[in-house]
Amino acid sequence: MEQSTEINNIEITKRKKGRPKGTNIYTPEEIKERARQRARLNYSLNFEKERERKRLEYHAKKKNVV
């Protein structure tokens, strides 16, 4: 009896580690990491869009001059 209780307690403690399933609660480190990843993604996307916009603007001016 004592042995089975000990095994059950070990299994329960193993299951309790980490976040419960189905929650959107992040640790402060995870929040910072996610924000950093979003910022890098937005920066890279905006950089590409800005390059494309400048390229199109340049070609539009070139067509109007000729």
C-alpha cells in the first residue's frame, strides 16, 4: 500500500510541472522572447516593403520623365 501511494505521488508531481494545458499564461521570459521575435519579424517585413515602395516610386518617376 505504501509503495503504490509513493508511485502515485511521483506521477502526480511529474504531471504538475510546467503550465497547465489550454492556458495562455506565459512566463516573463517567454513574453520577452515572443515580443523580440515579433519585433524582428515586423522590422524585416517593413524593410522589404519599404524597399519595394521606393523601387516602384523610382520607376514611376522614370516613366513620367520620359
